Amino acid sequence: MEEITQRLREERKRLGFTQEELATMGGVKVNAQSIYERGLRTPNAIYLANIAKAGIDVLYVVTGRRVHD
């Protein structure tokens, strides 16, 4: 799970979002975003679908493979 949290943080920063901004886009509170990025909890499918709409490469976050690999 550590790799997922690192890739989630990497994607957020790549797109220039703050934790608060991505949390809002994902439909969660900023505390939940922080928990995801620290690896204390795994994001659910609804959150992942929501952040995909914001441009996050969810395939990369979950598997380590880019959409256009």
C-alpha cells in the first residue's frame, strides 16, 4: 500500500493540487486525503473515480502503470 500512497501524492503534486483541493474533488474531507497519503487507509472506488475526473491517472496510482504506457 505504501507505493499507492506515494503515487497518489505524486499525482496530486504533478497536477498542482493541494490536499484540500484533491479531497474536495474526491468527495472526502482533507483529513481523509491526508490519511490516504500517509498509508493509514486505502481510498475507495468512489473516491478514485472522482479524482480520475480531475485528471489523476488512477491506473498509475493503483498499479504503477501509466494509462499511456
